[in-house]
Amino acid sequence: MTAFNIRSGNQLADSIEVADNLFKRMKGLLGKKQMRAGEALWIKPCMSIHTFLMRFPIDVIFLDRRNQVIETVRNLQPNRITKLHLKSASVLELSVGVLEASDTRVGDAIEIK
């Protein structure tokens, strides 16, 4: 699976793992030593995330049901928790720097296929 920012035309990821059941959502990125460029984790459903016990920071995109960006978090460090986003349907976890490089911002539409 790949993810693109429709407005900017920039690719966000070319290797997306989907966490769409309880076990996969609970595990998330735990146990990984790093995310390589192009990797992402798409968690659905999801309204908030944490980075407890993670070893590296991530960029985060909260998406509504139409995959529109409702919030971004750059460089979320280990052992943190995000606020609850009631309108969020899913979250895309990315390598640090992807949000800046792709010029992704609130209101953008993300295509995931």
C-alpha cells in the first residue's frame, strides 16, 4: 500500500502495514528499533496514540473517515501520548521528517491504496 498527499502530490509512504484488529493496534510499532524511510503504520480505528516503550520518534497524521487530515504531530518522542481526537477514524504513523518533506497539513486529503 502507498499513501499520497493529494494537494501536494507528495508520497508519504510506500510500505504501509495496517493495524486493524485489537492485537495489531495494541502492538503498533512496539519492538521495532526504527522506521525506515517509506514505512508507515495505518491504525484503524484510532482516536489517540501513545509512544510508551518505543525506541524512536515518529510523525503522526490523524485522519477522518474521508482520509482528510484533522491533526498532525511532528517528531512525537517516545513515552508520550497524544490528545484524543473524537473526529479521527484512523492514524498514520510515519518516519520523522515525512510531514515536513511532504508539506502535509490540516485539511489535506490523503490517498491510501
